[in-house]
Amino acid sequence: MMRFLLLFSRQGKLRLQKWFTPISEREKKKIIRDMTSMVLARQPRSCNFLHWKDLKIIYKRYASLYFCLAIENQENELLALEVIHRYVELLDKYFGNVCELDIIFNFEKAYFILDEFLMGGEIQETSKQMVNRSIEASDMLQETMEEYMSKPAF
Amino acid sequence: MSPSVPLQEMIRAIRSARTQCEERGVIQRECAAIRAQFRQSDNGGRSHNLAKLLYVHMLGYPAHFGQMECVRMIASPRYSEKRVGYLGAMMLLDEKQDASLLITNSIKNDLSHSNQYVQSLALCTLACMGSAEMCRDLAPEIDRLLRASNSYIKKKAALCAVHIVRKVHDLGELFTPAARSLLAEKNHGVLHGAVVLITELCERNQETLERFRKVPGTVPDLVQIMKGLVISGYSPEHDVAGISDPFLQVRILRLLRILGRNNEGASDAMNDLLAQVATNTDSTKTVGNAVLYETVLTVLHIKSESGLRVLAVNILGRFLLNNDRNIRYIAMISLQKIVGTDHNAVQRHRGTIVDCLKDQDASVKRRALDLSLALVSASNVRSMMKELLLFLSSCPPELRAQAASGIFNAAERYAPSQRWHIDTILHVLTTAGGDVRDETVPNLIQLITNASELHCYTVHKLYRALLTDISQQSLVQVACWCIGEYGDLLLRGECQETEPVQVTEDDVLDALETVLQSHMSSPATRGFALTATMKLSTRITDNVDRIRSIVSIYGSCIDVELQQRAVEYNALFRKYDHMRFVLKMQSSVFCSGSNRQVSPLVFLPQVCDLLDLLGGSEVTLQPIPAVGGTAPGLFTNTSSTTGGDLLDLLGGLEPAPPELSYLIFSAAPTVQVYEKAGVALTLSCEKQSDSGLTVTLTASNSTDSDISSFTLQAAVPKVCLINRANSSCFTQSKSFFRLQVNLKMRIRISYSSQGSAFQDTVQIDSFPGLSAAGH
């Protein structure tokens, strides 16, 4: 299973954190520090795989954001790269040419999309269209509810 | 969906803060406002407030006061509030927080909500942070959803079940029937979830694994599904670069691996499929390689037929040649795992692996090093070692220690000749001397001593290395030892194996002095150099005064260790000049801490002269002619022994502190003469000449505690002469005897261990290597 997913900028600022196991706040902060320093120290054209404690760390840089995924030892690293790529594609489809600012200002949407794609450390849906449709439907539900609630009752 | 304006405004405000302090100020104000809002009753902006808090939390600020708000929002009937509430629960609550229990009821209600998106929120949250109690409470609900709901919910319920099984292993039983039936679904999401669930169940429980193996059709079903994915037409919904649903394919392959492990029947059923996937999968993109990689792992872990195994190893070989660094890295990791079992297959790719040692990437280099070391064998050791030594000279510093120790191990196991072995070790010490382990020095010394025909060659080589570079401590230590030991060979000049070079005594002493004075030398190295200088005093003729002056300088050295030695050596020069030849100078290895049996160094003593009994001032001593080494001189004693059978030990030299141990180990036949309570005394004799015999006594402590105040007294019949050399840490002592009659010896040892004193006497009547007449 996947243990955590972190998104951080080139300056090391955290943009998204998803933890799939229960970890204390202090431990989380330490892991974030370790990951950012490890990944940001990597040379540009090096291998995308790292070893950290008993986990494999897969990282990939997209524009100004680093996507860092920690998987257990029996998982497939190449597939983890595909998982990261799939998430980026989903974000891209949703926001339309996604950039870091989109994720900053709409972080809760990024989480909603992630929660339609991954769950409990495993992949939930392998079809891009299905995930997009679910997100759209949820958004629609939210809007209609809001509209409904905010309309004056006649 | 309309963005949350209050949230975005706050984010903008935080981002525009120019300093950390300013940012903190903004956040404090915002948090205060949020707290105030939380206290108010229901207003339209609750979800925005919580969202703001979650943002603040992500920046690293405390947000625990939002936990109760999450609980309230989850219970709200509004979807927007539920959504943010559940998100908040996943971010702020975990099973360690008490508040998490409060949402169990809400989750339970939402699991049966009419709207599937609400259900999905509950399922997602449960799978993310559900504690064991929550899981136990809600497991039946999940099982119900696994069986009767739409595919959207089923796939989520499956992953929720996976989480439950991880938290509460016993509940696996509950989900097994449903899991099995899910394999018949068509929806890829559900299938994926089902495969993950079955994998989890099989990994946890051996019985469940057997059940899935036995149930007719699990393996064939999976094979069928895979075939459908691999062969059938293009499915745009799940296609990734021409591979149909690679995520599902990889999961199925992993499940097949588990089912086929150690099971002939299951393995047979999947052989064809694996061959098909291995040959048909397009490997131009990463995604294809991901599937191939999983296939290779499966083939190598089940009981596959040999043709398939060869195919798998060949795929890995192809990976090694791939331009993509990631693929090369993966290939090497996999080859590392099978190098033990399929050694020959991996050997075929040795050339490529060795080439990867030159890769730019540190991870690839590390893998290539591990693999190369594993591939060294008796037949390829020379060529492999050449490559490894080349690698060592240019490898990144974090890999040096590993490479050096790997090279040593390989050299030890497969060295084709002693000279090659010594050359290799010297090469490593020259390139990476700072990264080798501490045992290398004594090991190397032992090796050199054993290779007696190479002494001349070795000492020449080491001397040359010393002249070039004195920064590598291990190398310098070994070189000093060698020069001290075989200095006469060095001075003699000729050597069969290397070009002859004229080395004068001054040159050698210059080299040793440079080491002594250099700031790069560690205290241990200085010790070696000082001892070597002292040893040379018996091997050279002209420059004894120079040695004397060097040694006396260090009598006032700050380093206690060196000072001790220098003082003792000085004493030798002054009072016991004749004894210098007898004192077998040997290399010093510092005991680390406890006085346990230290690994002995092989040392061939150079017999010089026999000496008089020493017992204080009444002994008149005659100086030995300085013969430099071989002919024994005779000596007469005019004094009597001091009382009894026990003789006074050497006066001037105090027993050295435990850190200073001069280790001697004689290669002659040994016999154990005493053994009690873990303290053992072994004795060996070496007949050096007609009238000279060297007896070596080695004491050792095999108990767990330290032994202190160890003294050893030896007495022989009056016609024999004893000279006892320096006693030091209890490990050894030495005596020399001139024999005229049957040699008997009485030894008294006393020591204290664990607070109590022990004393014992041993009589030795027969000496190994001697005839009964004692000659």
C-alpha cells in the first residue's frame, strides 16, 4: 500500500499532504522535513526512486511542484510513477492546465479529487473518465444543495 | 463549482505577508476569527471557516480546536458541510484522538444514505482513519455494501474492507465470501478493489490463501481477466499508452504471484498467460515496463518452468540496456534478488552491470556495486577486481566504505595468489584508506606475515607508498609496521619482484620521522611509527644515535600513549641496552576496552641474544656485542636469585596500562598448561639455537569481566637464566631460557577479577618441542 503522498514546491513549502496510516503530528512534521530535504537535494537527471527507512520513495517533478509518494517494499515502483502521473492528469483535466497556484487556492478540491482516485493507500478507480464524472457530480450536488439552501423559501 | 471566496481571500492575505512574523500575525487573527465563528450557531459560512482552518493546518500551525467543528459538520444535513467536515476529519482526526469516536455514528448513518456521494464520503473517511473499534462496529455495514450496491459504492466498500482487515485481522473471515464473488464483476474499479481485497486476505491468512487456491476457478478467472486485458481490443476508458488498464494488470499479476508461490498446480495454470504477457507487452513506455516488471517478479517467485525463467531474466537484461535510468535501477534491484538462486543467468549480464558502475546516478551506482560484488567468482575475480578498483577510485564518498569492504571480502575468498591479494589490499588502502574498517590493519599484517616469500616485495612496495602519501592512516600503519619488521630487507636493496632501489638508513628514518611529525598522523599511527623506529635500532648499524634521539624527544610528548612508549624505549637504551635485541618488538594493536582475548598477530620473532637474569642492582650485566640479529651470545650470571623459586621480574619497566598491549603470538606448537575460571595459559617453545630456547607464554581471559593486576612470575632451576621482557596487559609475557638441564618451570599467576583476588601456581615439567633431556 501507499503510506503517504506529499506535494511541495521547489522552496519546500507543503501544498498537499495525504497520510494513509495514523501518524502523530510530530512524526508527520519530521517526515515532511526529511522528504523535502531528500528530494530537493537530488540531481536533475537522477533516478526517481529513493530508499528511506523501510519504504520506497517515488518522486517526480512537474513544473514547480514535487510529487512525493511513499510505498511499501513489495509495491511496483514503475507503477507508482504512473499513479503520480494519473493524479496530475486528473488535476489537469479538472482545473484546465493546472498550475501550482490552482492547487494552493483550491486545495480542498485537490483533496476531493485525490479521494476519488486513491483510498486507504490503494488505487480506487482506474478510469480517468469515471473519476472526473464523480467529481463533477459531487460538485453539482454541492452547488444545487447550496443554491437550494440559499434560495428563499416561497 | 464556485470557489470559496473567504478562503481564497485569506490565502491571498497569508501569501502576501512578507516575513514569517507577519504571516504568523495574519494567521493568529484568522484563527481567532474562525474560533469565534465556530462558537456561533449555524451560519452559512461554516464550511468556509473549516476550509480556512484546514489551510492553516497545512501550513503547519496548530488546528486542534477545529476537531469538534469537524464532528458537527459531518453530522450536518448539507452536502457541502459534510464534504468539508469529512475532509477535516481525515486531516485533523486520527484514531489516537478521542473525538474520532464521535463520528462513528455519523458514518454509520451516512453509510446508508440515499445519496451515493454521501455514502462515498463516509466510506472514504472510514478507510482513511477508521480505528479498530470503528472498524468492528461498521464491518457488517461494509459487508452489506459489498454485496448489494452499485459499482461506484462496491469499489469503495472493497477498499474499506481492505482497511478493516488491516486493522482487525479476524474480520477477514467476514469478507472472504463477498470478495470471491466480486471477481465476476465487469467494472474495472470493482475488479481492482476485489483483487486488492483478495490479496490482502491471502497475505494475512494462510488458510484463506489455501481456500482461494483450491476454489476451482480463482486462478483461471484471474487468468481470464488478464487475457481479456492483454489481448482484446482497445478500451479507451482504461487505456494508458496502449496498455489496457495497467493498474489492474499489475494487481492481478501480484495476486497470481501469491497464489502461485510454492504451489505447482497454480503455477502451471498461469504459465501460458505469463509468457503471453511477457512477450506481448509493449515496452517502449514506462507503463509497459511496469507491467513487464511485475510479470518478471511473478515468474521468478512461482514455480515456473525454466524457459519462462530464462525469458524473465532476459527481460531484466533488456531493462539493463534501457536508456531510462529508472528502468536500469529496477533491473538491478531485481537481479540482486535472484543472484543467489539464478546465479548463472545473472552472470550472463555481468558486462552490462559492470558498465552501470560508471553511471552518473548515485542510486544506480549503489545497485551496480551490490550486484557486482555478488557476481565476483573464482573465474572472473581478476577482471572484476580491476573494474571494482577503478570504481573505487572515482566512486562517491558514501559508497566508499561499502566498496572497500566488499572488495576485501571478495579478495579474501577468491584471491588467485598471495601477491595479488596483497597488491589488491594495498591498492584499496592507497585509494580509500580512510574508509576501511579497523580490522583491516591487523588482518593485513597477518596476511603479510604469512606470505613469507613476499616480505621483500611487500616492504619495498609499502615503503614507496609511504613516500608518496602519508595521509591514509591504515596504509601508513601497515607500512610502518612492515618497515620496522622487515627493515633489513628494505635496506639490503635487492628484490626479485620489483626494481631495485637504493634505500639508506637515513632515508628510512626520514620517512618514519615524517610520519611521526606529520599533523595528518593519528595517535595510533604515531605509535606504529615510534615502535617501528625502535625496532629498526636492532636492524640498522649506523644511526642508532639518531633513533635514540628521536625516541627521547617523544619522552615528553603530550600524547600519553606515545610518551609511555618513548619512556620505555628510552629506558631500554639507557639501562638495558643489551636487551634491545631481545625485546621482540612487535606491532601494537590497541585493545578496545575490555581485556578479552585479542586476535593474535602472527609474529616471527627474531632471535638475538640470551640475557642475564635481571633482578635489580645486584646483577652485573655485560653488554652484548651488537650483532644485529642472528648469533646468540652467551652470558654468565654472577648473582644469585632472590629468595625461593620465584624471581624478581624486570625492574625498570612498569607493567604497561591495559591499552598498551604488545601482542605476540608464536607459531610454534602450543600447549595449554593452565586453565581455570576462564583464565588460560598456553605455552610454546621454539628452539632457536643449540643453547637457546624461546618460550612463549600467552595468557588469555575468556570470561566476561575484566581482569586487572595480572602478574605472572616464572621460575626455573637455578642453572637456567631467565630474562623476562616487558609485561603489559595480561595477555602475554615472554621468557628466554638457557638450558643446561631438564627444564622445569614453575609459574605463579595472580590477578583480581570482579573484586576478588585469585592466585595460582602451575608447574610445567615438559615443554612442547623439546626432548626429555631438555635440549
